[in-house]
Amino acid sequence: MTRARLEEILGRIRGVRIGVAGDYCLDAYWELDTGIRELSLETGKQTHGVRSQRYTPGGAGNVAANLTALGTGTVYAFGVLGPDLFGRELDALLRKRSIDTTGMVIQERDWETPVYAKPYSAGTEQERIDFGRWNTMQSDAALSGLIGSALPRLDALVVNQQLSPGIHSEGMIRALNRYAREHPGVPFILDARSMSTSFTGMILKLNANEAARLASGISPEEASAHGDEIRSHARLIGERCGRPVFVSRGHEGILLFDGNGFTDIPAIPLSGPIDPVGAGDATVSAIAATLASGGTLEEAGEMGNLAGAVTVKKVRETGTATPGELLAVARRGGIPG
């Protein structure tokens, strides 16, 4: 892909409409004070003071945020929030990014807004504190209905599965699979952490370890793949689901299996410290936006590489990639004009 073609695709992305159905989470960063030791008067136990705090959308929220950063015309969020302060903050953060949140359902009972709270001490991340691990969907009818009503006006739908349990009840999965069959002209792009085999009719985006686990059925701890093994896994998964498969391989780039053959899409060379947190969200967002704008599968993979190369250089944040940043990386990576 030339830089001229990259600019053309970025221009087309400004006119597309993409939905993100998935597990919307909040990433919380708490910087702890290390210089003041203070005990609680009531318990006599050590307290931990928070010097600063910041919050960003995580999970499906980060996918939606990446789509808006890329310049996507309209991004629609479909998910569930709890009736709590974290849910209100996440909704506000999404709306601040001009993401349409009318597809977000507030579940009054049995749902805590999922939060990944990350305390930092002297610049080092401490043990994470998670909210929302025991959520239970009371009914999937409202959310699946909102997605179904929106599909006729969407150019693509990203299906995100971050949590288990999360929004993807059996009923929700059946509804999404049915929608994928009923709307063959709309690309459905699946990025699932542990439930890929439950979905049908969707383009898959996986990393190498996820592909190994999915193809061989081994545990995440045992999963690993290299070289020809990745190609074998991608072919098996692609033939099983009948849809293209993108496998991200870190510094080796992306492997695309389109149902007939493979395309190796080299990574952008990088140096210095990197932070892979959120890179997968940036990659799947770029793939979805490119396909929604009429780009080819190979161009989608190239865009995914560019977006990932931008975000991994943003240390200690779930970063996003803007059109200007993609163009800058393309120039540094030697992509011809």
C-alpha cells in the first residue's frame, strides 16, 4: 500500500459507520504516594494515598475509542453498564469522544461496571483490582434488539469479547450469529479472548497464542506458536469458520489467511521501549475501519500493523492511533509515496 492509498482510505473512513458490540470496561490508573507513611486512626493499618488518578475506556470501549481516533464517521457503542459511578464515568468518556451511547443498556441488578484498577507505586504497576467479575446478564433481548435495529445503517460491526462472563450469553451469541447470516454485506469482525468457537460467520482477528489455543484446544498457559505452526493454525481456523483470519504476531507482523492462501504482512520496524497493552484493540479497529471503507483484506492488515505500531510506543496507557500518527509511522517505515 502506498502512502497515497493510505490517505485515500483514511479519507473514506471519515464517512463510515461502525458499531462495537462487546464488554465495555473502564481502565483506572492510580498513582500511589510513596513518601508519606500514614496509619488509619480507626484500624491502625497502613493507608495508601493516591496522588493522581485517570480513567480511560477499556475492552470494547477502547476499540470504540480507537475507531473515533482513526476518524470514523460515526461509532455506535452496544454494551451493558452498571448503575454505579464507574458506569457514569465510562458513559461520559465515550460521549466525550463523540461515540453514540444510545445502544448502551444500564442493568440495575447483578451488574457492576467492569473496571481494571491499576495502582502504580514509584512507576511500577502493583497488583490489579478488578470489578465486575461476577456479572450476570438478566436479559439479552434489549441489547440484541438495539444491535439488530442499527445493523441496516452500519458499514461494519466489531464483536468484542473481553470477559467471561460478560454480555455474551447464549442468547446474545445466537442473535449475533443470526445477524451475521442475515447481513452478509456487513463485515462482522470478531476479537474474542476465550469464546471464538461460539461465533459463526465472522472475520477473526487473533494473536498467535490465541490461534494456537483455538486450533489445538490446549490451555492458554500451554499455547504457543511459531513459524509454520501459525500458518497451520490459521488455515485450520479459517477452514473451520469459513471466513478470513488475521493473526497478529508482534514484531513479525500479521498473517492473513483469506480462505485460499496466506499473505505475510510485515510489521513496522520499531526501537526503544514498547507497551503492548491495547495494541490488539488498535489493530482490530484499523482492520474494521479499512474493510468498512471498501479496502481489501491485505490493506486492512497493513492498516492494523500501522495502528499497532503507533499504540505500542505509548507506554503506560491504552493508546489510540490518529490518521496523522499513522501517516508519520508510514513515512518512517519506508512505505512509498
